[in-house]
Amino acid sequence: MGILSGLDALGLGNLSSADLYENEEKKEKKRYEREEQPAPKAHKVESEKDFVFLKTYSCPVCDREFKNPTMRSNKARMIGNDMDLRPRYTHVDPIKYDVICCPYCGCAALTRYFDQLTYPQARLIRENISKNYKAAAVVKETLSYDEAMVRYQLALGNAMVKRSRASEKAFICLKMAWLIRGKMENFDFDPDSHNGSIFQAEEEQKELLRNALEGFLNARQNETPPICGMDSVTIDYLVAALSFECGDIETSAKLIGSVLQNKGTSSRMKDMARDLKEKVIGELRSRG
């Protein structure tokens, strides 16, 4: 299955084959003791819906207003990062909500790029996306991983059609890989019937990471930082991490050395680079 295979249902199957260039509870008290005590207040368990709302946007292609599921700013608590900079939060996976998608014409992009369309790009989207797009019937406030993936595929299709920079396409591929990782971590796969699904998800993640690496290598050579909001040190670290994940240990080692030697590298980034360096050294030793 291609990385844009989910677009078939949206009437955009022609894009799916296009080239990319992403304790045991306490015992109950006695009845009379329970009755004497006031009922405890129920503790509210936060759900994903508490962190998301429908925000109104104006489409740069068809000029219509629409609502899009959007993260509430500063509500979710970040608890860490993966090696390749994927952020982790409590109660919600924000990666699912970083695509804005017009339900009327199919214009879609990462949040940071949605309002940056030029007139020629809008024309390309109208000609290659909108005329075939099947309008979405319902806009949901919360998204499943599979629903979010289709939105990312649409964003990637838009990026290809409007001839975006390599960095934008690479960033979408990277976030799609993060999305698959989140799905694997949060879904309880039945080992008797879903081993194929797990294997397929792992293979899709690897393909997206390879595409992300290719795009960021291109951007590193041909674009001026900041790239996708990242400075040159962060880009070098990210490429090192992606190179390691894709098996290019030599490139990873070279870039990690550059990050650690750069006087402008923050202490946090140096800590991450040292952790990655240990993984690189371990992999080189295992190869003999």
C-alpha cells in the first residue's frame, strides 16, 4: 500500500501512485460508617475531547469558512520526546491535530503552512485536488489515528501538487511516521489476528522515515534555516536521528559530532545528542 492510499475514498486515487519527489482496592467500610460520611466528589478523568475544540478557519483556496479540530493551546502537558523529536503528551496525541483540512475543496496543510499559499499554488490545488475532491459530510471534533492519517495523506498530496519545498513534504512524512508510532503504542493489537496489521504499520513507518530523511537531506543542502521552524543545529540533530533509524550509521555519527562540537548547541540538545551517540557507538560495535 502506498503512503497516499487513503485518498482513494476522497476521489483522489490519482495521487496515490504519484512520486513524492512522511493496588488492590481498599475494602469497603461498614455500612453505618459509609452512611455517616458525605459522598466524595467524583474525580474528573480528562479525555481527549477536553484538549480539542472546533476552530473556525477561512480556506485560502475556496474562501469558505469551516471548522477544524484543533488543540487547545497550553492545556496538554508535554512529558518528553522520542529520539527523532516526536513530542509526547499526557491524555492526547497532538500529532493527530496538526493538519488543517477544508471539507469543501480538499485544501489541506500542516498548521504552520495553511495560510501561506501563493496564488499559483491555490490554482494548482483547485485544478488537481478540488475538482475531484468529494466533500466531507461531517467534521469531527476528535479524530482516530486512521482518520488523522487520511488528513495527513491529503496534506501530502496538496504539498506535491502545489510544488512545496522538500522540507514541507519531509515534515509531513515525519509526522505521518509519528502518527503510525502513536497508533501502535495506543492500539491493543490482538496477536492472533492482527500481526499483519502490526507488521504493515511498522513497514509504513520505516518508509515514511526514509522519505522524511531524503527530504530533510535535500532541504539541508538547498534551503536556509530556519527549516520547518528548526535552526541548523536542530536540523542536523534530526537528520542524524533519522539516519540512525534508517540504518545509515556513518552519516548519523558524522552529524552527531557536528552537533556536539557546535558552540551554539543548547545543553538540552547536547544531552539528546550524547544519548544518540551512545546508540551509534553501540551499533558500530555490534557490527564488529
